[in-house]
Amino acid sequence: MPELDTAVPTLSAELAAAIGDHAEPTPRLVLDLDLVAEQYRAFVEALPGVEVFYAVKANPHEAVLGLLHELGSSFDVASVGEIELCEALGVPAERMSFGNTIKKSADIDRAFRSGVRMFAFDSMEELDKLATHAPGAVAFCRLTTDSVGSDWPLSKKFGTDPHTAIRLLTAAAERGMATGISFHVGSQQRDSGGWARALTKATWVIEELERRGIRLGLLNLGGGFPAYYVDPIPRIHSIGDVVREHLAPLAGRVDRIIAEPGRYMVADAGVFVTSVITATEREIGTRWLYVDAGVYGGLAETLGEAIRYRLTSSRDGDPTGTVVLAGPSCDSTDVLYEKSAYQLPVTLAEGDRLHLHAAGAYTTSYASTGFNGFAPPTIQIVGRGVAAPV
């Protein structure tokens, strides 16, 4: 059985002080770069020989990208905009992988002309674009996975089955492309068996292609590495043990192995601070808390209550009761948690603070640019001597 992490991560003294500073406005994300660095080093230690391509979409703040660049990370980019973010920080194009399987021809051309040489695809139409606008580049085909054990499955929109992947990769080789294969086990994957199943499928594809005289140069393990929210998760070293076991049969058969951690790298380093706008009992026994950030203000992953953040408040220690948590907008879908039965202090009132832990990923990058006129959350960086809100 994999070793589960049941210990709630502790905050650094600087991060704890920052979230407790009521002079700072809300909503805001407080992010500790020292904790990001710790996550990076733990990942590299758990998966030796696997190159890190940080998923920029998880948190594209320049301080995060700059730190990871300094630590030696490469970057998984999903758009020309993300390429430009990396370029502005001096990231060489050869350390970027265009991991979005859906790309405009013009964007492929722009990326290729800038020096990007790794491109994901999962259809013949996308391969046609790559062959035309990125000739000779590495075209890596994304496989679907079962996503079992993940809180945010990703295989409905992306990926293809093994037999189609063989056909696509054969066509890519015939067109002079370098070839590779990738998968994604589902975001916030809490079952280390997800990697075992995906690697078994990928290995079958690699073997079938070898029988056809095609050697894949790249194996991309994708993302899915989890953060600590409410439920226990496998430790990164336990995941590393599973991955290394299933990579052993591929030793010497692929040239390069990469992974695309995003959530794992930044989530646990961030706390999202909101203020209570109204606390009221709308129905008998049902207390509603409205806070100043919602689904459209950075908390999109609460849709369907898929990601359940750990919550603390400025009134912790007072008697608690079940609450429904909702955002500030004039939209009926802006309800964060209704079924999860969160217990929060019954004394919470206007102006009190609510803290969403492990919120460093997919919050500020998901925030709208001003739905209903509400400004997106600010970001406050701590660690490495930087503490000013931006």
C-alpha cells in the first residue's frame, strides 16, 4: 500500500503572519516562495532523472516562474501568451513544451520560429498543422487515462486511445517528425495506481511501435501530482516509487522522460484570504456565508465541489455549525460549497476573514478580469525577501 500523507502541512511563520494581517485588502492570495522551492526539491528527489516542466497555467506569477527557472525547471506552456511570459524571464525556447493539444496554426508557427521544439497532439488534424508549421519537431501524442482517483478528470476533452495513438505516431514518423507519448492521470490524483495504469498503457504503445521500427524519443508523465486539501494524499516519494517501478522496463528505450507538475508545485504554498460580506440564516438550520471571492473570482475549482479546500478563519475556537459558502456575484451558480457540510464558527460576521489553504494553484490564474465589476484577487508574495502585494 502506498504511504499516505495524513499530516496537515504547516505554514511558515512569514506566511502565517501575512494571512493574519487584517490591514491588507481581500480577496488576495498569499504565496510563500520558500515553500514552492521545497516542493520543487522534493519532486526532483522523488523522481530522479525525470525533467521538470512546470505547468505555467497553475500559477503564472512572474515570481513563481522566475524562482523555478532559477532552480532549473523547464516549462509546460499552453499558449503564445505563456510562451511570452517565459521569454520575458529569459527562459530558453528549448526549455518549453507546447503541451496544449489544441493550437492555432499561427501559434504553432510563432512557437516554432521562436525555438520551441516540443508539441503535444492527439488528432490527425493537429498533426497536419505540426508537420506544416513545425517540421522535424518532437510531436508527442497524448493518451487518454481512466482518471480514477482524481478530483478533476481531464481525459474527456484530451487524448486518444492506444490504437489511434499508434496510427498517429506512425504517421508522424513518416512525416519526418520526432515522436513521443504523453498522458495525464487527472488533476489532483490521489491514487498512485493512476500512474501505474497509465504507464502500463504507454509501455504497450511503445512496444507496438518498436515492432514497427519506430522508436519514441520522449515519454511525458504529465501532471496530476496532488496537493493536500481535505483528504489524505500519497506522498510524492510514494508516487515516485510507483513511477520508477513502471519505468524500469523502459530503461534505454526512450531518450528523455519529463513530467508537468503544476498543482503540486504551488498549491500548498498559498493561502487565499477572503472577507465575510454577510452571514445569515436563510432557512431553519441553514446558515449562509457570503465572502468577497467566488467561482468567478479565483475559486472556479469549487465547481461541483470538486476541489475542497481546507478552511480556517479569524474566529477559530468559537462554536461551529454547518454552513453554505457562496461568492459575492449576482449569479446563482456562484456557490462554493453546499453539499460538503463545512463546519465554521457561528460567530463569523461581516469583516471577519476566511482562509482557504492549499490555494496557490488555479486560483488567481482562473480569476475573471472583472465579472460583475469585482476586481480579481491580488497576490502577495512572501519568502525570499519579497512581500509587497502586486
